Amino acid sequence: MEHDEIIENVKNSIIQMQGVGNTLLLNEEDREIIRELEKKADEMTLMGLGRGDNKGVKAVLKNDVIFAFTTNMNFCWPEGPNVILMHDGCVVGQDVDDEAKLEEVKTCKDKLVIGNIVIYDTSVLKKMDVKNNPLIVVLPPKPCADVEAVDKVCNVVLASPSPPSDEYLKEKMGLENLHGTGTFLLGFDFDCSCN
């Protein structure tokens, strides 16, 4: 199977996912622009908590092929956590999708809920120094079963880009930045048996 055919099969798989709109195959220039945008985004303070570490996008940028695609409110986010808070190498919080669990956590005196983010131990907030020892907001790489099922692909990685990369991708696709729309990056490698 030729690489072009594999790329087309992956594109078709992405388009068939619920809540997906446009797709865009990224080129080398796009990779470099996103790499720089993500580097700058990692240095910014996120949610007033600390700096970022978008491990998902970093993993995608290592793949042979990268697609960007837009999503709407019908898109099913990968199973969580999609945001992990780290401090001194330890997980100290994460996003929680379960409403009942969030309500339960809100009753715990030593935990803090910000939107759907739970900080497990509020004493971490007193210990941290935003300038010298901040929380690290990690956006982990995620799997994508729909694309993993495509023949002759491997190392499939799904990632949520930072707001600057999201804006760049929407602009590149000629789309407005509307409420409820987002972007994802999906990378994959050609299976060794393709060669």
C-alpha cells in the first residue's frame, strides 16, 4: 500500500469521527510554526497555576504524518485525564469528567475544584512558587482507536494544541474562531512493514 493511500485512509477515518469538521494535512513549515507556538505557550502561565507542558503536541510533532482537524460540541474527547497538574514530579491534580465525582470532591476540605480541574491537596498551592517552582500543566498524548484501526499505521497520537496553535490552524483552514469549535492534531507513523 502506497503512503498516499494510507494518508487518504487516515483522513477518511478522521472525517468519519463524530463532531469532526475540516481536516488539513500539515507540511514541514506548519510543523515548525506549531513547534514555536507551543514553545511560547509552554512558557506562559496557564490558568494562573503554572506553566504548560504540552506532551501531546510534542509527541505528534515526532510523527511521520500530521493532520489537524476541527471539532464541534459533538466531538467526543478522549477518555481523561486530558489535563494533569504536576508539582515536583508528582501528580497533584487533573481534570474530571464525572459530575457526581466533582460534586463529591467539592465537599472535601483539603481538595480544590476549579471548573472541572481537581487539585487533590491544597497544601501544594501554599508550597509552590509560581516563578521558581510552579505547577506544570501537562496535556498528555492520547490514543485514537479510530485511526489505530487503519491498516499500515502505527504510533498514532492525538493531541490538543495550545490556544495560539489552535488559532493558527483555524486561520490556515480559513475558519473563524467560533465558540464551541476547537482543533486537534493527530500524528501517525507508517508501519515498518509498509517499506
